[in-house]
Amino acid sequence: MIPVEYYVGLSAILFLIGGIGFLVRRNVLVALMSIEVMLNATNLALVAFNRQHAQAHTGQVLSFFVIAVAAAEAAVGLAIVLAFFRLKRTVRSDEADLLRN
Amino acid sequence: MLNLLLLLDIVPGPANAAAPVPETPQGPWMGFAYFGFCAVLAVVGAIATVASPNPIRGAMGLLLMIISIAGLFLALHAQFIAAIQVIVYAGAIVVLFLFVIMLLGSDAQTPSDQRGRIPRFGAAALFAGLGLAALTLLGRTMAKPKLPGDIGSDFGSIDAIGKVLFTDMLVPFEISSALLIVAVVGAIAVARGKHGELAEKGAVK
């Protein structure tokens, strides 16, 4: 069997990739997809720790709720992207400067 | 197919359904090969998601990563979460992203320029440094790896998780349904525009 540390290390690497993508990319769609990568990484860590402490199913149930919140976040986020595109005709995040100064 | 799953230590065998899951007869190599395959695919998918200039390729990379992580969930005895991962993420969220990308057409791809390069890459370098520090700490505990313990035959099944969801976690479960309703109403209200922009054009009545 594979030690839990391997799964946690993979989860950290995926979270790192998602976070760097969120910070570097200015396409709002890609930023939202980077958030999904990070949420998936946390889900992997939750399920891996639940496999190590297998007396209860707390980690798996928590990752179930994370998936539900991710679905809600994707729906609202993409609606905001559509509204933003209707206003500015672009999906670049640095064009969202109505509240600037 | 069942033989393959037995080899990968995914499902407990029928003969010892009540006993703890034994070590696979072929040794740990099959499990390590499966983990390495899924891990490499997940990292490749994540890099494709954040690095590809075309958002459609990014969505395909996200799909690859989601399916590989579902495979890892299977190896961790989380069959129900793996199914939910495929249905909700691959079936709903990625399709939603693809809908929006197709709706925006060629405007979904933004040309890259160098404005604001220093703060963006500085923040990313700081984040990468913190992440590498965390990985180094993890590598120090890797010297004495903890093997996961024995589990019962119903670990991760729909039966067991359903019991937890409808007894201990009943209140969060109901609240998450309210959250989803609010999110749907909010998404429609935001995407529709203020004071029914579409209604004036006769698109909706």
C-alpha cells in the first residue's frame, strides 16, 4: 500500500500549480479553472487523511461538501464572467477597474 | 475487471468480505505503478489548465486532472467520492466552463502582454517559495512513512457515507441544499443583467 505522504505531496504540488496559475493568469476563465484545481487538491488531501484515520468518514463527507460548494462557486463565478463580458467586451481581469481611485 | 480492481487493492475480495483488506499478492508494485500513472496525468492536466493560452485546452486539461484524481480516490477506497467527482466535476462543472467559453467565442482567449508583470510574478514566486517550504517539511516526515491501517469492507461505500450524511451531518447537508438554491438564483439574477436587460429586447417575457 502507498503511504499517505505521497498523496499529500501530490496534493501540495497540485495546489501550488493552481495557486500560481491564479496569481499569474489574467484571463478570468483560466483564473476560475485554477481555483477548481486548488479545490481538487484539497479534496485529495482530505480523502487521503481519511484513509489513514479510517475509523470514521469525516474527511470523505467534508470533501463531498467541498464539491457542492465548488459547483455553486462555478455557477456564480461564470455568471459574473458573463455580466462582466457584457459590460466590457473582454474577460481580462485587469479591465475590471470601475471601482478604481 | 474485478481481478484488476482486486490487484490494485481497490475492492475487498468476496471471500474475506468481513476481514480487513489484505496486502496484494503481487507486492506493492502494482499499487505504486497505478499511483504514479494517475499522479503524472494529474500534474500534466493541472499544468495544461493553468498554462495553455487557449481556454478550451485549459478545460480539457482540467478534465484530465479530474479523471486522474477520481482514479486516485478509487485507490484510497473512496468509491462514492470518486463517482461524485466524475458526475459533478467532469459532468457538470467542466461542461459549464465549456458552455461559457463557447458563448464568448474568440473573445475567451486574451492576448498576453507584459503589463503588471512584476507584481504578478513576484506574488507567484512568493507563493511557490512557501509551497516548496511546505514540500520540504513533508519530505522530512517522508523518512518514516506511515502505512494506512486496515479498514472494514464497507469503508467509503455509499451505504456508510449515506449513514453519516443523514445522521451526524444532517444539518450541514440541508444547509448545502439551501446554498445551492441561493447560488442558482444568484447566478440567474447576475447573468440576466439589471432590470431585465434581455426583457426589453423581447428575449424573455
